[in-house]
Amino acid sequence: MTNFFAVFGLPPRPVIDVAQLSDLYANKSKTAHPDRAADSDFATLNEAFRTLSDPVLRLWHLLAIAGVEPQSMTPGPEINGWFGRVASGLQRFDQKLHPLAQETSSLLRAVKIREVQPAVSELEHLSNELTRQKEGLLQATAQIDARWPENLTADRVWLAQIACDLRFIEKWLAQIAERRLRFQELL
Amino acid sequence: MSQIVGIDLGTTNSLIGIMDSGFPILLADSEGFRLTPSIVHFPASGEPLVGRAAGRMKAISPDRTVFSVKRLMGVRPGETGKDSFPFRVVDAQGKTSIVVGEQTISPEEVSSYILKKLKSDAEKSLGEPVDRAVITVPAYFNDLQRQATKRAGEAAGLTVERIINEPTAAALAYGLDRLKDRSRIAVYDLGGGTFDISILELNEGVFRVLSTNGNTRLGGDDIDRDMVRLLEERITARYPEIRHELKEPLFSARLRELAHDTKLRLSEENAVQIEIPFLSGNRRFSYLLSRQELDAITRSIIRRTRSHCLRSMDDAKVAPRDLDEVILVGGVTRMPIVRQLVAEIFQRLPNTSQNPDEAVAIGATIQAGIISGEIQSVVLLDVTPLSLGVETFGGLMNVIIPRNTTIPCKAGEMFTNAVANQRSMRIKVLQGERELAKDNWELGSFEIEFAPVPKGVARVGIQFEIDANGILHVLARDTSTGQEIVLDLASAVDVADEAVEKMIAESLDRAFDDMAERVWTETAIKSNELLPAVKSAMTLVGDQLTTEDRQKIDELVAAVNSALESKEIHQLKAANAALDEGTQHLATLLIDRAMQEAEKRRGG
């Protein structure tokens, strides 16, 4: 499998400087784009940039090139508690949003917007808590990065658990973000 | 090799340009016009007419004059939504086709006539052959719409060097003399038939699209259509006896022309006196259409662009304050109300430095210059607008290439046989953002055959490649036999548009025939929902209105009550609409109040 870190000449580690990556990508694009070079592998460069720019994707890739598979891990105990809370919060919101989405009269829409507000606030609250969890996990990642690569084998196991948990959190944040957008579209 | 031209093949107008000493310039036809109307007239005998000459035939021979054909490119029969054309659109062996007289012709062929005229005008202007071109498409065009455009170019005798997205082209036009800049811009492109929003990052000559969104069935044509409906209602109210006359093709065509021209005038003037002397008998119809009335029509159409803008910014992970400019493209953006809405969404005044009709063609010409090597300092990184994936067990969509991935790109996925000795596997290729496969759009499906092997041993690799044109190439490879199949994407796809269902539901109660009772009941239900809502809203936030406004609303409420008693449907509908329109400010206050209550909840 392609080592995306190597594509940019970067050492594989959990944390990288994204601004520097962006400039590297822009510079390489100038010569590697198909409008410039007939047979460069621009698609791989794009994939590498997309993967390394995102902290969670980067983590999964780092582990993948080391042969570790976070998907075989089970979510941590804190994560388990979230399944139910997110599911019911989303359901409550969806139930209130549906009549609002159907409404065409401005005033009736305004009335329904008021009615859906509490569900919106609840989702915001959930989103904030999840974001705090995510930040905590990213901080743990940074701590591992600080001692990288001294403790490689053990740290890879830690990172795998973090990667697994982060994927769930991201999925929930995305689901909540989707609801937020749908609500904003109706304002 | 000949030079490459840049072509904007628009819904309403088309343009062609070429690089001249390092600058993109647009070419004019023999009459000196840079814009060629995208209209083709097919006379009973002789060559088709293209452009202004064809435009003059629109109101004379509407069934033989094809316009806005872009709306039909790459679209499945039955997926034309609310569009209704005065020329015949039919399903010919599963393909959308147009019938003029004895001929059945495809949308690509019609487009190729437009491209042929542009090509020949350019050749006259330059004195040399033109056979290579860059052609633009809406960013939100799907795979089949892009392929149809490419075919149209080839049918016109052009080698299509690149298909490029319209908002990206406009960004090139904007940024060509700002190559030292680092900035983030949004391009809001509202044309005759399509809407696109793109967010780009300009970084010292590298134009990178961060995200794109849009609607291929939303544009100025929809405003024209609603204007026509308004005029029909007014004429019917005045002369109910000629109601059916209004639907005759010649009358419709003339009314549409009138509506379109009035719309253009209302960008400059505050009111336009509409005269219709061509009613039967000695009937005359005269109506003063104000910009306000047009705004009410326009608002409900362009409000739909807001959600696309929000999604695009969300995907690009930018907030309005992170943007440096919003560029307007497309003739419709000349309307003051559109500029107002854009300013509201992006919280800044839009940049109107680019000619909204010409920016896209200039951009296409610049891209031509990039490909030919004449422009060295610019690189364009565009994206695919829709997520691509396959259906998996359980009916879910497995995304293989997410939307807004920079192109060209490729990604692969491995599939295996679920049971021992499975003979074949059917793989559905999908495009869209929904979780369930059935809610997305099927680009095509194909079957792979396996040798009989134990479960999990057969391996089929699917490779998706999206090239620089945004066109998909799919390969499936059975790793044990090495058998490779190129997927033939035979089914056409229309881009996800939840509004289509709503439109169909709305269009039902527009019918002129006898649904009187059902319509009355629906309208009265609406009144009975609206009245108490107004009452309670007035109690909550009515004190924030002026005495005048409160009085006005009281009058409108009284009008609804009396219309309910009159049992006259047109009166009730009008009263509901007036109360709706008249309580917009009240609605805003109510929403503000709701937001304040939410803030308090957050703080406490």
C-alpha cells in the first residue's frame, strides 16, 4: 500500500503541520497536475493530501501502513454510553423537523421553528460534549506524538483504540451537523 | 495543431473565446455580438437557424424552435420535472428526444448546432480552422450530463480537450490578474437553468476548489415560468371566458417572451407597464408589474439557493467571515433581490467586477490556454460534486469516493463472494449523499461472474476513476481470473432534487379542471391554521410592530374572514397569500424571539 507520508517526504507520525502540508501540496500540484505532466500520478497525490489533512484519517493511515487494524477493536467504555443518547436525541429532532419542513406559510413556519428549538438545543449540547471528548482524544494523540517513536509497539495499540473511538465520535458529530444544516436551511 | 478555443455552452446564451498574446478574448459573430442565444429553429425545409435569427422564430413558430436545450442534456425521459416546453419532448427508445415536424432529434444534436455556429463564427473571425475546444458545464452536472456535452462537441466537429465547471471557470476569470494572492472566494452562479455554488482557495496561482454544490433544475427560466403563471391568473381574473385560450402554444410563447423581457427591464426600472394586445376579440389587457411583485416571485425561487450555499460552506469548513469575496455569475444575478439575498447569506456585499454573462467563457478560454501551455502560472484543482459508491448488503450505500474529492482521483474496493459457489454478484453504482442505497441515484449496475470457489475466496476489485473532466470510469477486476469489465453506464441520472416531489404535489392544485371542492377545503384549512397563528404571534411580538403595520395585519385578517364567508376560492387564495406576505416581518420577529429563548436556555 502507498505510504502517503512518503509522497510528501514527511516522516510518518501521528501529528503533522497541516499548513506546511498545504504548501507542499500546492507546490507539487504545479508540476504534477495532468495539465502539466502527461503521466504523473496526480490521483495518488490528491488521495495522500486528503488523508493526511484530516487527523482521524491520518491516524488510520499511520496504523494501516504499520499493519495495525483499528476496525477490529471495540469502542472504549466512554463511547458505549453515547450510542443511546445520540440515537434518541436525533430521533426527537427528526420528529419535530418533519412538520416544519412541510410548511409553506411564513408565519406557521415561524411557529414550528419555535417548537423545534428545544430539540435543536439538545443536539447542540450533545455536539459540544462530543467535541470535548474528541479534543481529549486528540490531545492524547499529541502526547503520544511527543514521545514518538520511542514506545512504538505499545503506542500503536493506544492509537488504535483512539482511532476506533474517534471514528464513532466523528460519525455522530456528522449526523448532528447534518441536522443542524437541515434546520438552518429552513430558517 | 490549431489553437484551443474556450466555449460557454449556456442555457440561454453561448459564447466563444481564444487566447490572444496571453490574454483571453471573446470572439464576436458577423453582426458584432459576443453572445449567441442558445436557440435553434428547424424550418420545414432548409438548414436550421441558430442564435438571434432563431430567437425571432420563438413566438412565431414555437413548436419548431428549441430553446434551453441544456435542461434536457443527459436527462432521462420523465425526469424533466416541472419543465414544459412548447416543442415536443418525447421518450424515443428510452432516450429523451425532441420532435420537430418529421424529425426526431436528440438534445446533443441540438447543442451541436449551437456549437457549429460558434465554431464557424470563430473561424470567420480568425481566418483559420478551429477544431479543439474546452467546453463548460454546471459544476453539479452528473456524469451523463457531462458525457452528453462532450458528445455534442464531437458532433460539431470539435475535439473536446476538457470539460470544465462553470463556477471554476468564473474563478479563473476573476483570479487571472490576482495570481500573487492568497484568498478564499465563493462563486455564486445562477443562470437560465442551473445553479452552482463553489468555494475556492487561491494560493499563488493554484486555484483549488474546496467544495461545490448546486441544483441543475433551478434558474432564471423558473422565474419566467412563475411570472407567466401570475399573468395568466391576472388575465383569467379579468377575462375568465378565455381561460383555455391562454394555454395555446402561440399565446404561451408570446407571453413567455413578454415575461422574460419584463424581468430584464425590472432590474433597471421599478415598474413596467405590460400590454397584451393579442387577446382574442377586442380584449385588451394592461397591467403594471412592480419590482416588488417580481421580487415576491423571485424570492421563493432563489431562497432555495440558500441551503446549497450553507452546505457548500460546511463542506469546505469555512464560515462566511472566512471568505474574502463572493463573485456573482449568470445574468439572473443582475436582479437586485438576488444580490440582496447573496449579501445576506455571505454577510458581505458581492463582488460584481466580473461580467456575469462573459466570465465563464473567459475562464474556459483561460483553461484552453493552460492546456496549450500558453499560460504557465496557473493550475486548476477541481472536485467531483457528488459522492460515488456501491450498494452493499443491507441496502446501504458504501461511499468509495466522497463528494468534493479533488479530481482526477481514483479509489478501489474489494468485494468477495458471500456464499460458496456463488455464480455472480450484481453491483450497483450509486451517486448521492443518502445513507440508504435506494435514496441515491443509480448510475448503472453490472454483474460479475465467479468461478465456483469457497466463500470468501473470490475477490472482485472495483476501481473508480474520475478524470479531469469529472467523468467516471469504472473497472471491475476478478482477481482470480484476471477478468476485467469496463462498466457501461447506460442509465441516465438526474442530480438529487428533493424539491421535485414537492413541485409535483404543488402542481396538482394548479389544474384548471373541476377540483373545486378539494381546493376549497385545502385552502380553508390553511386559513384556519394561519388565523390563530397570527393572533398568537401578535400577542407575543406584536408590540414590536408599528401601529400602521398592526392595522394592516388586522385588515388582512378581516379579508381572510370575509373570503371564508364568501366561499369564493380565488378570493380566499388571494387573501391567504396577502396575509402570508403581510406577516413576513411578524414571522421574522417570532423567529428572533425563538432564537433569544434558545440563547437564554444555553446561558442558563
